[in-house]
Amino acid sequence: MEGRYQFRLSLNLSNEEIQRLKDEAWKAGKSVNGYMCDLIRAEINKPENIEKSIKQTKRYSQSQRNMERAEIIEQFISECLVETFGNRALLKNIYERYIQWCHDRYSALSVQTFANVLRGIGIYVIRGGNNKSYVWGYDVIEQIE
């Protein structure tokens, strides 16, 4: 779906630059505004500018998604984990509790993404010598059923 956008462009041009634009517009048989719109469209539609715009959009989408994931994980932490200074818990145990917590609420992240989000919000997730990952400073709150 093609949309139309209206915008105001403010340029600081010298008298010589203004005259050059008027001359170029006259040669092209267009008004100065029409000529400027053509120049802007041509610049926007250059492949390198389109690619740059797509990358910026993806970057924004990615950061937005990361913020949403972090908010969900922080909610999980506040409801299901307890701080345990100096202790560590198996990432596996915390992730299993996360899966249970997500059951009816959210689509659960993979264990790798979950660990990355934890790291992203400042929680230490490290590999132990026995090829297991640990979360430092947190443990699962015992469920009361």
C-alpha cells in the first residue's frame, strides 16, 4: 500500500544556490517545488538509501522486541525468583520455571534467548566447569500449591 506523506523542508541556501535551483527547474520545465520533490524522490529511491532505511527499521524493530522481552522477563523475575546474594542456581531450573510461568501468558523464549535477555538486563549467566549454566544471585521461589 502506497502512502503519501506531507512534510516541510527548510533549507538555508545562498542566493546563488537558489538561482541555480530556479534555472534547473526552468530547464526541466517544472516549478521549483516540483523540481525539489523530484530531487528528493530520486535521493530517497537510491538503492543504498533504501537499504539504509530498511536496516534502521529492522534495528528499531529489534530493539523494540528486546525491550518487550526484557519487560516480560523482569515481570517473571519479580513474581518467581528471589535474590540470593552470593549463591547460584542452575539456569535449567530457572528456565523450567519460566516455561511454566509463560504457559498461559506468553510465548516462551528459547533457553539461549532467555539467557541473553537475562544478561541484557544485568543478571550474570555463566558456564560452569561441568558444562552447565548458572544464574548468579537468584533462585526460584518455592511454589506454594
